[in-house]
Amino acid sequence: MLTIWGRLNSHNVKKVAWFAGEIGLPYVRHDVGGQFGMSDAYVAMNPNRLIPTIEDGDVMLWESNAILRYLAGRYAPEPMWPADPAARAQGDKWMDWQFSFADAQRDAFVNLIRRKAEDRDAAALAKSARTSGEAMLILDHALAGQPWLSGESFGVADVPMGVYAHTFFTLEMERPKVPHARAWYDRLREKPAYAETVMIPLT
């Protein structure tokens, strides 16, 4: 059985737990990181001292998007990880793009969720809201022409930004109008595994 190490309030852990649930892959998860700390045994598995890490039989792997690609290639049905390299790459680019979006949104998340009101950096919060909004406009434009980041059907390429979209639409900050991205997010919210693993309180 797949084992996932990492606390579920981590965006990167949510990605892996959601996708495993989405494809019906049983797993066990152990809380690691943040308030749970990291044991020497965990650091031996992942010397980066980051989460998540998975163990799947004789496969030990870290880096959330690499884990997603591995799980999709090994366990997901073909539409979720297209066999055609060109079709796969068109979705796959959004998995890498997510990291720049995460950088843009980080200060808004930290200030609104992890700091008391009196300790917030208003300038950093405003800049983060603006830059993440500008990035979401790019995503919105892409979704104007297709229902999913993966193409015509849901796939693994929707997962990384799907996690961050929940944060984007939940944070109490200024946002541009992004109707296509919002409709995509609403479709994600209909997925039981998404509701269970991603739509939890932000902490």
C-alpha cells in the first residue's frame, strides 16, 4: 500500500493525497512537518527536510509533482496521463507553472492565515494579492478555451493548481474577475476526493 508522509495542511501533501483518492489508490498517511516535526528516520528518507515523501513498494520518492507524475504513470487511467508526449506536455507545463504561482501567493497566505492581524505586512499582502491575481488571469485565459488544464478531461495536470486555486478563492483579498478559472474551480469542488483532502480549513 502507498504510504504518504506529510501533514495534510500542506499544499504539497494535499496534491498527493487528493490524487491518490481521485484514482482510487489506497494509502496511509503519517503526519510529518510543521507542528509534528521530523524524526531522524524521516530525514534519512528525505534529506531536504520537506514534505511529502512517499513509499510505494520499493519506490521511495520526494518532490510533490514528481510524485504525481509517478502515480499517474503507474496507476492512473490513460486520459489522466496521456500516452502522446505532445498532449501530455500541454498539460504538464501547468504543473511546473504552479511553482511560480505559489511564490506569488505565498505572502498573502502567510499574512492572512499564519499571522495575527496586528503582525501582518500590509505591503507584502497587497503585492502578493496583485501578483497572484495577475497570474490567475493567465490561467483564466487558458481555461477560456478548454474545460481542464489537462485538456478536454480532468487529469493530473489539474492537481497542483487545483490545490492552490482553493487557497486563492478562499483568502480574503482583492481578486480580479476570472470566470473561467472560477468555473474550473467549481468543477473541482464537485469531486469528493477534492472536498475531502483540499477543501479543509487553511492553517
